[in-house]
Amino acid sequence: MTPPRTRGLASHKAPARPSPRSKRELILATATADFARIGYRASRWSDVADSVGIGSTALYHYFVSKEHCLFTIMAEVLRDNRDYFELISRETDEPRTVITAAMRHPFEGGDAAADRHRVVMAEMHALSLGHNGPEPEHEAYLNARGYAHDIVHAWTRYLGALMRAGKIPAQDPHLLARAVIGLSAYPFAWYGQTTDVPLEHLRETVVAHALAVVFNSAGEFAPGIA
């Protein structure tokens, strides 16, 4: 009798399997859960293949390397955040509504979204390093890096326009953009599914602090700027 195959670490709470033609999303979801739970470097690419139900060789049909998968995850998360911010900032002229919605967005997908953002936060430093990998991997790296820059530039432009319109106190819009983005990004450096703080409570705390940073006088944070 053939013993049951031992499944890899990534099989824990893995998503349900789709048809053979739609494995890519399952690979991304499984890898994301694995990277978030045990860390990108500690994870094993072969475990992802086992959990998805394909051989390691077949895995390379979708991603040329584990790093290619990582950069793809990061690019998709960052692109989604960029697109959502650009959409909400066009839909309303009320800055409190825009900032509140943008700060809540990373938390809206529950634990699965939190896992994606944990991976991005943990590996964000990789986008500041040089990269010379295979073409598909390098393209995913460039996409992720570009979307990250787009987010900073979009926030900087938006906050600068609010300052010029007199809707928020004047200060350095680029530094303010970095601060606000950091408020929604850094919690994922420590938040996990076993964390005692409810995700909804963390989300609303982030929103409250972002609004306070944007609408309080700049002079309270950096005397002489306002």
C-alpha cells in the first residue's frame, strides 16, 4: 500500500484547488500564505509545488524562480494600492474621505490581504537593491519597483495640491506622503493571524493617526515649516 505523500509547509490552510488551467492564482495564494507564515527565505519552492499538486518542474512553467513569484506578489499588491488611491482621489474632493478610504484599503481583504501586505513589508528592501535575474523575474521586479514609486508620487501630488488649496496645513508634501504611507504599511511588519489586536481595531487606529498627521499643524511636528 502506497503511503500518503507528506505535504509541504505551504499546505497549511491552502486555498481550494482550481482546474489545471488556472494554477497561477493558486500558486500565488499558496506562496503568499507560506511567505507570510514562515518568511520568504525560510520557505521552500518545492513545498509550494507539493501543496498546489504539481511537480517542481511544472512550477517553472508559471514562474522562473521563487524570487519571480515574490516580485509578482509584490507588484500585484502595490499596483492594487496605487490604482485604488488614484481612483478614490478622483471620485471625491473631500480629503478626509480619500485618506480614510486609502488607509483602510490594505485591511479590507481580511487575513488574506494582511498576508499579502506582510510579504510586501518584509521584502520591500529588495526593491532598493540591484537586480540581474532572468527576464520574467526582472520584469516583475521592475513592475513592483515602479508601482512603489508611483504610490509615493501620487500621494505627494495629492497632498501638495491640498496644501496649495489651503485644505491642509503646509509642510513638505513628500515627507508627509512618506509618513502617511508608512502608517498603513508598518503594522504589517508585526501583525499576524495570531496577533491579539483585532484587524478592524488596527485599521481604525491607522486611519485616526493618518488623519491627525495630515490635518494637524505642520509646526507641531517640525517648527518653522508651517
